[in-house]
Amino acid sequence: MELHGKRYDTGQPVQVTIEGERVKSVTPLEDAHDPESLPIIAPAFYDLQINGHGGIWFGQPGLIPEQVLTALKPHFGFGVTRMFPTLITNSDENLLNGFTSIRQACEQEPWADRLVAGCHLEGPYLSGEDGPRGAHPLEHIRPANWDEFQRWQEASGGRIRLVTIAPETEGAIDFIKRAVDAGIVMSIGHTAAEPDDIQRAVDAGATMSTHLGNGAHGTIRRHPNYIWEQLAEDRLMPGLITDSHHLPASVVKCMVRVKGTENCIITCDASGLAGCPPGIYHEPGLDVEVLEDGKVVVAGQRQYLAGSGASTLDCVAWASKLPDIGLRAACDMAGNQVAKVFGDEEVLFEPGNLADFICLEISESKGTIRMNSTISHGELCYGELTH
């Protein structure tokens, strides 16, 4: 397989030759008669927070492996070749079934096993306060329980690699320590914590902030507060939902200037209603509304979001237009930087490297980015190759 295009990082026209799952060679494309017409070749995306797609949630009651596969596959079209199916606060039964079904789907289909780089447990050990709790059902919020978690981890086949927790939750600090010792990345989120709680969580080993700036009270005191504390903590890397709804451009700009693009991650936080038409959807324990502009909210109001309706590509495209980010950094924030956090292989333009690439068509006049093709482990999983 050969890819012809311009490198996302240097703009140089190149030919990437792929053999099997690996890059065989990367050579300058000297005879490109119209370099400007070439697509952009970039590392594929790695999204650590995707809750489902097309009306399927990874934590929904009665989930079966076939539904997992149905919800996974569209993400190739958004440039994602590695992702964490995310299960939010739920009953023990539904979480156990969700992780079991994800494991079974991965065991059934090799492409799914490659796509699912891990799982993300977001809750149920979160704040019970309105605002910080977001769309997580109050009836299932509970103290951190390591033995309970171990059952879910066993059901997943050891795939849970990221857990979001509120530091003020009973048992949270001990849970963080045990999870970090087990090689799990711990992230602070959906919290109403005091500064001391956040510091204790970081000292215990928490290294990330889940969708910083969201999962918060509508109105908080100026300072101190749990957003400032996480932003100022150098040991925390924030995930940012850059879908234009969750965070205004001014906030993303400030967060990126404080942390640096090399210390921020982009996620779409796509809900199970991503890809669904506008309307009200009756989800277990919660009514959710998809608005005309694609925004997903708790039904009956417009302030509290219930995940995102955007794709990873949408979030990269929006972030790439911000002068403090740009296309190269946006692609890295949604790809290789995630791989670094979890100790996974980065996608580089080097022989022997993993062949996980995307080809993007950029329209400066329209201000759009379109996915031409997605290559996962050397296989074309979406679109077609252009030469």
C-alpha cells in the first residue's frame, strides 16, 4: 500500500509505503505536479472517551456484542484507530454486562480488538452534587469500592485502563493508590472537591483531568475552585472537549496557554446519541435531548450537557482553527499524546512504525476538514486511497 500526501507536521510531499502492519519507507515525493492538491497525511486519532454511537451506549441495559461492534465501526470514518469505550455511572449489573460485552466483541472481531485500546470507567465514584454530577444518575453514585471495580475489570478482560473519580468521594484516595499500583491511569472529574482534596488525589497518583471545565457547577466562586486548582497543578494533564459547545474558544485558549498543547488531550466525549437526529430520547433514568445544532443536553434545559454529539474529527477540526493550536498540534493532542500517556506506540513517519494513518482533505475557502481515508494496522478501514 502507498499513501501520497503532505506530512501534517512539515508539509513535505511524501510517499508512505506500507507493508503488513508497518511502515516500510517514507520518501520525498519529488514529482508531485500539484502539491497543493495532495491530502494531508497524519497519525490516526486515539480517543479515550467515547460513550457510544447511533443510539447505542456502551453501558446500556442488555448490551450485546453485536451492538458494541455496531457502535465501534463508524469511528473509523472519523479517523479513530484506537479508542476507549466509556461506561458512565450505572448499576453493577449494567456495568458488568457492558464490560463483558465489550470483551466478547473484541474476542469475536480482530479489528475491534485493535480499535479498543482499553476502556474508560467514568464513575460511579463521583460527586453527587447537581452540576458536578452532570448527567450521571444520582441513584448510582456511590463510595469507591476496589472489590466492586475488580469484578468489572475481570469482566473486561483487564481492559479498563482509565478511571475518572471525584477525590472527595469516600474511599477515593485509597482507590487511586491501588489503581495506580495496578497500572491504571487515574483522572479527576465530575468533582466538587476542595483544593486539599485535589492535592491529595494528585499526591496519590492521579495524572489527568477528565473534560476540564465541564462536569461543574453552573456558578462557582471565583477562587479558589476545583477548575483553577486542576489547571494550576503541573502534574495533571487535562482532556478538553473541543466541540464548540462544551468550552468556548476563549477558555480553550487560556487552558492551552497555561498547560501547553503538548500537555493537553482532545476528546470528543461522544454520547450514545452521537449520529442521531434532533429530538428527545428516553434513556434509562434520564431524558436526553439532541438539539438542532448537534448539542446534547439533559432534556428540559440548555445548560447541563449529556456528552457530545461531535466526532473526534469534528473536535480536531474546530481546535485546529484556534491560533494557539493549529492543525499539527490538534492532531497530536487527539493522537500521539494520548498514546504517550498510556505507554502505547506512537505513530511516526519512520520505517518499522505502526501504520495507523489518516488522509485529510483541507478546504481553506470553506474552512472544512474532510476524512479521505483511514488506515489501521496497514489496512484501509475507511474511504479510498488517492494518488
